[in-house]
Amino acid sequence: MPSLKDVKTKIGGVKKTAQITKAMNMVASARLRGAQDKMEAFRPYTAKFNEAMSNLSSRSSSGGNFPLMEKRDVKTVELVVVTSDRGLCGSFNSNIGKLAERTMREYEAQGKPVSFVCVGKKGFQYLKKTEKVRKVYRDIMGTFQMFNAREIATEVSQNFLAGGSDKVEIIFSEFRSVAVQRPTGHDFLPVQPSEATEGESTAAKISGEYIYEPSVEEIMDVLQPLYLNVMIYHAMLEVGASEHAARMTAMDNATNACKDIISKLTILYNKARQAAITAELMDIVGGAEALK
Amino acid sequence: MAQQIALEVVTPTGAVVNEEVDIVNAPGYGGDFGVLANHAPFLSTIKIGILSYEIGKKREFLMISGGFCEVSNNKITFLVESAEFGHQIDVDRAMKAKERAEKRLAQAASHDESINVTRAEAALQRALSRIKAASTR
């Protein structure tokens, strides 16, 4: 049986840990709110953007030749993996890493070599053992801005245009709710004309003839890189929110685990105390008995 | 009261302007253009520059960076990467940015190939527009 003092020290230590995890939980929940606000602010921009994109691509069916939309024979694939920079958020980052690895294996099984572009330190740490990481963007997830997204999008699309990859997918974690974050993969390059689901409503709305300045094709040329920025930025926002949500859950669990340990240790402590008292009493009684 | 048109300026960090205005002037691809109420459907890319609009006698200036704008159903929507009101702009900072960009361009013009000319030019454009927007407050 551990001594009274040992148990007491241990209880103190676990209490401190619980304090820290609780504080981290609160910080994460405050940050989550910030991240959600950011997502909220970004939503109208994406909505409008997609609308305009589908509007334009329905007009340019005349077959404009856009290098970013060119569908080539897929020989090499690049995966853009967006994760957080920091740990202590449960299985959040490794879930994204696992999805990336699985996707890599699928492509390699088809004989298509894969390279990675990691956004966020944790993804790199997970994937560096594959030795296929082409580029890493570290320490930008905390305070990322649009220009970070632009930098990444430019780098990836230039590599695509130079023939370094024939297909690019982006892997990140979708923020469903505070409790649910799901790792997902999306096609990134070549640029797909917008989804058919939105197409109907917008096509009806824009029946009127537009004046385009410059031509539809030239606008598309400008819009496509912007579209990529938007996609990267969107992924970063989702990951940002997911990270904080995952950390909240992880830290909540940790705090609860601490409480369990504390109550167990307290029982142990009381038992040890009682045993000590009993032993002392026995001594006293024994001593008094001997004096008679 | 003359007819008005709804103006909306949207950036990745949220909507900046959402108002009924009399006229909008913006730097389009082929030069500046003005939009009044009931304009025909129109779509244009936007350069870095100054967007101005009027409500009655009030005139506002915004510095905007690249994106595009769409006019339809008596509504004009700007989708730009950033938009700042003239009175929000830090002139000193813009001046410094201007000097920096000019220096980089001068370097690039002489020999230095490490300088990204397009980027420096864009930075200079932004700085100049900021200064201009701030001076018209």
C-alpha cells in the first residue's frame, strides 16, 4: 500500500492536470466560436462565387480551352493535406493522416505515384515517413489569411500546369458539428465546372443575357485561380473549426478522466488514513493493556 | 428621389457594404465604369483600385483589390479579396508599402531576378489605391 504522503502528492498532481485541461477546453471553445464566425463570414462569398462560376461555365460550353480544366491521363496524383499545427486534440490529425494514407495506397495500387503537400505541421509529422512530401506549410493555421491560401493554391496549380501532377485532391476535415468532424477528400484540379445540383436554380435565374467584360473565356481565366484560393481557404477554415471542436472534446474527456482518478485516489487515501489510525489505536490499546 | 440600386461588397471576411445607392463607380477590366439603377445584366472582372458610390449628397470611397462584379435584377455585387473604407486606411503604412514596392521594382528593373515583378506591381497598385482612397475621405 502506498504511503499517505505519496497518495496526497499524486492527488495534487492530478488536480493540477485537471486544471490545465479545463483551461484548454475553455480556450478551445472560445477559439471555436471565433473560427465559426470566420466561417459564417466567408459563406456569402463562396455562395456568390459558386453562383458566378456555374453561370459562367454554362455560358462557356463553347469549349474554351483552359489549362486548369484540362483533363489529362492521370499518371501522377498530388494530395493537399490540411491539418492543424498543434496536437492535443484527440485523434483529429491522425484521422486526416489515415485518410491521406489510404488514398495514397489506392492510387499506388493503380500504379499512380502520389506526392503530398502538407498544410499544417501535424500532417507533415504523420506523413513524413512516406518520404513523399513535396512541400510543407507550417505554422499558418493559427492566423491564416486569404494570402496564405493564395500562396498554396498558386504553388499547387503551377505544379499542375508544369505537369508535376495530373490530378490534385485536397484532404481536410469537414466541420459537421461540435461533436462530429469528418475527414473528407475533394477533387481540386483539374477544375470541375460547378455541381449540377446548384445549376438548375441559377440557370433559371440568369436567363437574361449578360454583358461580359472582357469575354467569358477571359473572365474564366481570372476566376479559376480565385476559385482555387477559395477552395483552399474553405478547407483551412473547416480544419480550423474542426481542430478546436476536437480539442474541446479531447480536453473535456481528459478533465473527466482526471476527476475519476482523483475520486479513486481519494478513496485510496482515506483507506490508508484509516489503516494508519487503526494501527495507532491498536498500539495505544496494546500499551494500556500492558500497564495493567 | 431617383431610383436606386442595391450595392453589396462581399469579401472573404464578410460583407463590407450592403446599401441602396444612387450610383456606383468601379475600376473594371476595360477601365472605370459607372452603374445606375436598372442596369442591364453585366459581369466584369475588377482591378485593384477605388470603388465609389453615392447616396444622395453623401459620397463614399473604398479601396478594393481584385475580384469581379455582377449586376443583375437591379443589384450590383462585388466579390473582392479585400475592401477598405478610405477613413479606415492607415496612410503611413500605405506610404511605406509604396516605397517598398517601388524599391523592389527598381531592383527588378536593374538586374535582380529574385524579385517577383507581378507581385511587386500588385503591391504598388494596392498601396497607391489605398493612399488615393484615404486622401478622398
